[in-house]
Amino acid sequence: MSATEMNKLDALLREATVTESDAYQEARRQMAVCNACRYCEGYCAVFPAMAMRREFETADLTHLANLCHGCKGCYHACQYAPPHAFGINIPATFATIRQESYAQYAWPPAMGRAFEKNGTIVAGVATLFVTLALLLAVALVDPSKLWTAQTGTGAFFRIIPLWLINALAGASFGFAILAMAMGAIRYWRGTGGLGGPLTPAPAAEAAVDVLTLRNLGGGGHGCNDVDDSFAQQRRWLHQAMFYGFMLCFAATTTGAIYHHVFGWKSPHAFFSLPVQLGTWGGVLLCIGTAGLMRVKVITDPVPVARKLMGGEYAMLGLLFLIGSTGLLLLAVRHTGAMGFMLALHFGLVLSFFAVLPYSKMVHGVYRGIALLRNARERRAG
Amino acid sequence: MPDFSRVYDVLVVGGGNAALCAAITAARAGASVILCEASPPPLRGGNSRHTRNLRTMHPGPTQVMTDSYLEEEYWDDLRRVTAGKTDEALARMCIRASQHAPDFLASCGVVFQPSLSGTLSLSRTNAFFLGGGKALLNALYRECARLGIVTLYDTEVQHIKVEEGWATEAVVSHAGFPERIRFKALVASSGGFQANRNWLREYWGDAADNFQIRGTPYAQGTILKDLLAQGVQEVGDPTQFHAVANDARAPMEDGGLAMRLDCVPFAIVVNRNVERFYDEGEDVWPKRYAIWGRLIAQQPGQVALAVTDSQAVMNFLPSVYPPYKADSIAGIAAQAGMDAAKLEKVVADYNAAVVPGTFTPMTPDDCRTEGLTPPKSHWARRIDKPPYYAYPLRPGITFTFLSVKVDDKARVLMADGKPSGNMFASGEIMSGNILGQGYLAGFGMTLGTVFGRLAGEGAAKHVRN
């Protein structure tokens, strides 16, 4: 047998031994019912995308699952929802597939396992980083500086040197971006590749879908956030979280530009651009994450993949802590508590960067790609 | 625990659209209302759970419907499907009132959507509920809760005491315990008897065992039978029902809409003896889907097989279960358990009789057979492009026609022709007043909404006086 034949045989063997998970098989069974029913076509992008298909390959199911925003409209409207024999529960099934796809397309691939006990991992990393940050601050920072009010230019950097902040944050964030970009490429290829030339119109449509969370509008009147009544709570809370997060990011970026381009050093005045961006960003981030956790607690548990809630609570909790410690840091920055609060906040932010590519946060990447693929498919007819 | 000691103004029997519209209308008019639904909460709503739209008259385009659909056309459609077995005055009243049905439902929180796809193109005549019937029910039950209507689940009304045309009290089983409910007016909206196989056996014998019940298993006809036994006037042929061609592999109950197969106009259909028995291409499917259930019910073993090929398979909605698929007709016959030679001959005879034409899937075309009995009048194309596909069919019963007689105020009529003092009816339990046979898509929900509102209004008015 030649080497190429051996390779071919190897590939065939690999293909034959890759079995689909229960969630994929279950989703295929459910899609067969949904595609013959189609009552949900008015709810979100998933059902028109489903109607374009007759066969549901693994890649199709991954795509549809990542297109699903988990609004639960289809579950509460379903004539076949449990306890009906068909037991159709798309939100829970698709959530499970999403999680499996995060693991499958993670980079480096071995890190996919981090999605298995994601709540424990995210919470554990955050705890570890905060502990380390506090211990190292106590061990390495001159106590006369750590516990007394620091004022004037470079106050923060007397606690944690700027080069260290840049090195740690830059390296961890840089790696997170690389890992998520690799994940995006792997996901794009795995769910069908390019399939035609890239044009700007579908990308613009997908961007609008992302920025407005159109698919959390339930066809105009809202989603089933909590029960079979309609509301837009999750949409607005997610918007608060998303734009709050973006404002915080903008605050850090403007701060860096002030420092490196204009030579304006922190701490900045309360009404300066970076502090204003960070303040309102922090407030929105806290409102959004706290609100989303509340919705998770009170929502009807059936259309929810309970196994995944740990990772979701952990990430929401981490973001809430980052937002709230940022605000506290602002409040105490001219007092002796600043050093402690800075170490706490920095530890949390670093842990966020470290877990970023292996957390619920990656849903943004895959959801964005799914919306782009969907916009392209719709145009192709 | 509900208060069984008090006297309620209105008792509504049933929990589907017709019952809820009656309960909401009565409560809005100031009546105290108690509603008994036989099912547990997740399966509430009778057959309404499986519905998707209602047929409404409208003089011009609305947000959810295109063009216009006027009384004469609506009446003409109804007259044709019922072959005149209807009550024109009652039907026209219902048609006129249907114009206001969507607004009433919207006032209860029901959301409508424009029709987007599917093979039944109905966006001119029918208003579609966003998410379908269960979403409609969710909104109506929420409105009931808002109005303070006492809603009992797992509560079967077993008997209504009727004395000289007056209903006095109800014997119920509430969560398995016997109770009595006293009331001043009754609205019976508890559907037909299609899920009562023993009752069907009275007319259909052993064939009844082969009927699939498409909708709720709670449609036992208990109150229908109870009222008819106590001097309420009967209307509608007790042996007849609305039935469609269902996938023979569907659950025997509650399989709902997704089990129906739309392949018939693009296939040929043979019975167990491998013989064709009816013109598959007689008319467009929306006008013919409702006759195929009965056609199959009359075949030996109440089964049939629709055979088609890869050329036609994209012309109809996909089935839930994968079709039989083979590269030869003999292969199809083997999977269906039929005589291969016979099926090959039926297909060959059909293919030989097909005359060339221009195929148009949504409108009657000139693709037909010549010299074949029975003929296939439209969409007849040679079945010769493998792989071949086949779907086993059984009758799927939607509802029965046997009903209590009502007048144009939804009052139940007694055997002497006089209206009952305090009994009203809405929905499938009185559908036979207008539907003597046949069916128009979306008419059941129209009937339920229109007569539900009339019944609720009448019951509340009776209580006030």
C-alpha cells in the first residue's frame, strides 16, 4: 500500500470513528419536525434559514445553533414542546450544540476541554488571579505606598508599574485575540467555508443584526425572557452589558492614547474623556450583567441547558466584578484604599483576558459569523 | 383551591380558542367566569394548539393580509366545500363577523404575522398567528388571568344537569376528585368526539382503529353526548369527519399538523391492493387536501402509498419521517411491503398515459393523463427519475361534524326548536351547523372566535337580566 493510500485510509477511518454527539442527533430529529411545521418562521433568523435546507449535516446544525439567540419564543409557541411525545425544545438543544462547537473550534484545539466545566474554570482562574494580584501587591509593593493615598501623575503606576501592566495585559489580551481569530477561521471553514465572493452588503446587514440584537426582538414584540409573556428585557440588558463593555474598552484605549500620543498622564479628572467613558461603561456593565443574572434565576428552566449555566453565571459574575471594582477604584482613587482596589481590579481584568477565548465570550465571534453566513444565504436565495 | 361553594355567573366548558373567546367576552361584560379545561397546562387549548390562522373577510389589504376577501367570495368558497350542506343565514352572519375577529384577538394580546412560506398560500384569505395556535392560546390564557377568570386545568366536565331547557349545575372531575359547579349560564365549547375511538367504532367498525387523531386526545365528546341525550337538538352527520392524508407512521394521537403530507398532487396514490383509486391532480392542494383523509379511510386497511420521484420531491413540504427511497419501483414496493410486479405495472401504465405539458406546481396545469382510470388531471409527469420516493398514508382525523344545534346568537336549540334558557355553544361542538361536510382552511378558528364572542356576550347578558 502506498503512502497516499495509507493517508486516505487513515482519513476514512477517522471519519468513520467521529460520531456525532447526542445533541446533534437530537437536533436533527427536532429539525425534521420543525421543517414540516414551520409555525415559527416569523420569530427569528433560525427558521427561515432552516426552511432553506432539507438535509441537516453537522455543519448546518452548528450554523443554525449559533444563529440561535436563545430567545425561547419557539419553545413557548411549540405545539410539540414537552410533555408532547416529540418533546421539541430547540433553545436547550441548540445551546448544548453551541457549547460543543465552542469546544470543537477552540484554538489551540486541546483547550476545547476548558468548556466542559467552564463555570469552575472561569471562577477558578478569576479567584487565582485576584489572589495572586493581592499577594504580589502586598509582597512587592512598598507598604508606605500601598496603604497610603497616592496623588499626582503616575499615582497608579507607583502601585503596579506601567510596563508590568502593559506586558501582562498586552500579552494575555493579544493571545486571546489570536486564539479567537484562529477559532473564527476554524469555525468558518467548519461550517461551510466561503462559498462565493465576499460583498459588503451582507456584512453590513450582519453588523446591524449584532449592534441592534434584532433577533432578540422576537419578530417585533419581544422574547419569552421569563415565561410565555413577551418582553425585551434580555435584549436591553444585553445591550447595556455590550455597550458598557465597549465604553470601558474605549476608556482604556483613550487612556493609552492620552498617555502615549499626547503625554497626558493618569489619573485624569472625573470629567475627562477616559474617566467619563469608563464610569458610564462600568455603570452599564453592572446593570446589564446583574439584570441578566436575575433573568437567568427567574426564567422558566425547561428551555434552558442547565449544564451550561455555570459558565454563563461565572462570566456574568466576572464582568460584574470588573465593572463594580472599576467604579470602586474611581471612588477611592484618592485614598489609601486605592492600591488594594487597583490590585483587585487588575487581577480581575487579567483573569478575564486569560479566560476570554475559553469562555461564553466566544459566542460573540461565532454568532457574528453565523449572522454573516445567514445574510449571505438570504441574498443567494 | 377553587371555590366550589359559590354560584358563578358563567361556566365555560373547554379550553380552546372558542372557550377562551367566550370566557373573555363574558368577563369583560362583567360576569364572574369559571373555565374548565380537561388537559394539564402544557397541553391546554384543544385543537387550537395545532392551528395557525383564521379565515377572515376583509374589504381591503390589512397589516397581515393582502388584497381583499369579500362576503360573496367567502360564501362561495364555503358553499363549494360544503356542497351546499350549510345554513346560509348562519354562515353569512359568521362571515360578516369574521371581519372583526382579528381585532378582538389582538385586543387579547394575540400577535399576527404576514405569511412567509409554505405550500398553502393563504395570505389573502387568512390571518396567521405569529408562532401559531399555542402562542395564541398563551395570549388568551394571560388575558383570562388578567380578567380574574377562574381557570381550572385537569378538570373534566362529565355531566350537565338540564331541566326543561335550563342547565343548572355541572358534575366535574377536578384533579381526579368529584366536584359540583353551580352557575347561571353555560357555554359549551368542548369540541367534537374525534378522539373517542369507541364512539367512532359505532359508525366505522374496526376501521376506526386505523384512524389517526391529529389533534388533542381530550376531544372525547363527553358534553356533546351528554347534551344530545338531554333534549338538545342535533345537527351534522354523525358518521362524518374532517380528515387529511397523514403520514401512516405518525403517532395515533396528537401528531398535529406536521404529520400531514402534501405530496399527493405530485405523486400517484395506490391502496393496499396496489390500485389507484382517485384523481390525484383534481385541483390545487389547498382545495383538495381535506378530502384525502376520507378517501383513504374508505380503502381496505385504511392505508395508501404515494409514489413519486426525484423530479417532484422538491415540489412539496418535507415530511418529518424520511420517505421510502429506492433506485427502482421494485425497491419501493419492497419497503412498502407491496407486490413489486403490480406496482411496476401501475407506474408503467400511468407513465404511458401521461401526455406532455407545461408543469406549473402552484396552479392547475395541462400535465395530465389520457385513457387512464381514474385519470390524473393536472401535474401528471412521468415517474421515471430515480431515486424514487414513497410515503405511506393513513387518514388523520381533525374533527367530527356531529354538533349541537345553535341559533345566530350561539344559543343552544332544544329538540322543539326553541332556544335553551341559559345554554350557549361555540367552536367544534357546533361546527356542524355551518359545516355539513368539507372544510375551509382556517374556518375552525373563525367559527370559534365568532361564536365564542356571541356565546360569551349572550351568557353575560342573560346573567345581567
